[in-house]
Amino acid sequence: MTKKFLLITTLIIVASLVLSACAPKPTAAPATEAPAATEAPAATEAPAATEAPAATEAAAGTLKIAILAPLSGSVPTFGVSTRDGALLAIKEWNEKGGVLGMQIEPIVEDSQCEADPAVNAANKVIDQDGVKYIVGEVCSKASIPVSEIAEQKHVVQISPTSTNAQLTLNPDGSTKQYVFRACFIDPFQGTVGAKFALDNLKATKAFILFDQGNDYVRGLAEAFEKAFTDGGGQVVGKETYTSQDTDFSAILAKVAEAQPDIVYLPDYYNIVNLVTAQAKEKGITAPFMGGDGWDSADLDKTAADGGYYTNHYSPDDTRPIVQDWVKNYQAAYGSVPDALATLAYDATNLLLAAIQAAGVNDPEKVKDALAAIKWDGVSGTITFDQFHNPIKSAVILQVKDGKIVYVTTVAP
């Protein structure tokens, strides 16, 4: 009995091993790559600029788009507006069928308008979430380090609002192939501001206040100074401060003594609120002027009253695309969209249209489609120059009697 039992047991074990060796082994899907089914054949032509285009062929899965925005930190209203504008664009595309048959999945990260949090957010969405496309960041000092990661890892990045010229440039002056922006750059914005001060306000003397440690602020200040002096104006004083300063009495005393025709303050709204309020307390009557960093629902319109700033769009623009955008944004969020929301909306539409035009979920082809695109956006009809900067107009707005008033539009 024992020999028979051992023989039967041995035969059973051998049979089990043979069957196990013949069975297929399961394989794990890659963690960071979308499945092949998410890609569609290349499109034969780009979609119409003013409509969300139809997909070339239905595809399974989702298309991940990261939105990097400062939802906390010094300028949270910038982040909220950026997030909401981008999400509304994604919602509209999804309602029309998505991109290449894929529904778009937004991944929102708080990048705080600072370099380190933005870098951490970028690495997270790329390495952990498998993102190939980024809308963001908002602030140049955060977008520039993110752009270095995007370029290295071949991820397409489009910043809605980072105006520092270095964002899309390598140290040798060549263009970063994967990095774009939806806003005009500081040299153009600073030049527009200086031209308006000289021609419209008849200013001959300017005083410049700026944060030396902020790429955005410093770039605008330098561009304004060059254009103002080239145009025959005189800079009667320059003073620097830091983003942590709250008492500006010492530098404002120098402004009062210099008696300029205009004070150029190209910073974000939180600093503008402090400086202009303290300037009024000191009896300074010269108008302040700045850039698109003033554009926020939290701008102190009483303190900044009489001031001017360059911006990307005005909700008072009568073009149908602008009025439709304002109506849809108000319906979704209950407020008039600022420039941050508008540029995020345009940036997201540009990116998604480029993916559709490329016909395939491949950053290598999408970057080429984006570089060649022509898109009718809320902030203007957009094409890109060789440095991936949009060719578009700027508007001048004034803070007057508690409202933001459209003054004029300046073409490139």
C-alpha cells in the first residue's frame, strides 16, 4: 500500500508542475504610460480654430492634463482663477467628446507661486501620475524651474501667465522645444506701459519701485525703464524692496521728494495694496502704474484709485467670443473672469487643440502642432513666434471710482 500511495502522489505532483508551466503568466501594465489604445491615427488637417474639434478616431482611456497653480501662499486668487479657467475649458471639451476620443482628466496641484513647491508638484504629476502635458505655473519664478523639468522629460508645458522672457529660453538663448506661454512677455508689456505713460499721460519723470528677487517684477521694471528713457523720459529714482516687506514709508518718502509724474510698481496685487495705501497716507498724488499682476478681485481699488495697468483682455471687449466667455464663466462661478482665468482658459484650449491637431497623444508631435497653431482665443488671435511667445495685443486698464475701466488696446 505504501509503494502504491507514493507512486500515485508522485504522478499527481508531476502533472501539476506540467500544467503550471504551460499556463500564461500575467504581466503588469507600466505605471506611468498610457495604454496604446489611447492614441489615434494622425489627423490630416488641423481643426477649425473657433470650435472644439471632433476626434479623428475614438480611443479608450483618459488624457491627463496637470494644472499647476498657487492655491495657497502669497497670491491664492491667482491660483483659483487659473484653476477655474482651465477646468472650464476641459469641461467644454469633455462635453463635446473630449480629445481623440479620450475624456480629459485634470490633475490639480498647489504650486504656491514658489520654485520649490512648483518643482515638487511638476515631478509628482510627471513621475507619479504619468502626465505628459502641464498648464502652469502662474508666476515666472515658479514656471522657469518647472520649464527645465518639462524640457528634460519631454513634457509639453504652457504657462498661462508667466511673462518673464527667460521662461521659453535656454541659457544659450535657444528656444526650449516643449515650453510655451499664452501671455505676452515682459519686454512687450513694459514697453506698452512706458509708451502709454509718455504719449497718453504726458509723463516726463518716472519713479520705479520693484522687488529685485522676483523675476517677473524685475523684468517688467527693466523693460519699462529702457522704453521710458528711450522715449525721452527721465527716471528720477529707483528703489527696491523684498516680498516680505510691509512698511514702505522710507522708499515712499524718496518718491514724495522726487515728485515724479508717475510711479511704476510692476508687482502683484498684494504688494500693490500695501504700497498704494501707504502712498495715499503720505499725500503722494502721482498715479501708480503696473502690469498684469494688479489684476485680481482682491486689488484694493480705493488705495489704487487713479492707477493704470497693462493687461491681457477686458471683459468690456464687445467681441462675441469675449462676451460668451464672460457669460459662461459667470454661470459657472458667479463672478466676472479676470485675466488669470482668461489666460488659463486660452492656454488650455491651445494645448488641447494642438493635441487634436497632432492626431496622437505624443508630446513630440504635440509640441510641433502647438508651435504651428493659429487659435482665436478670448485674449486675441494667437500664433507663436520662434521663441514660443504669442503674438497678440495688450490692453490698458484704469482703476477708477471702485471699478476697472478699459482705456485702450495696444497692438504689437
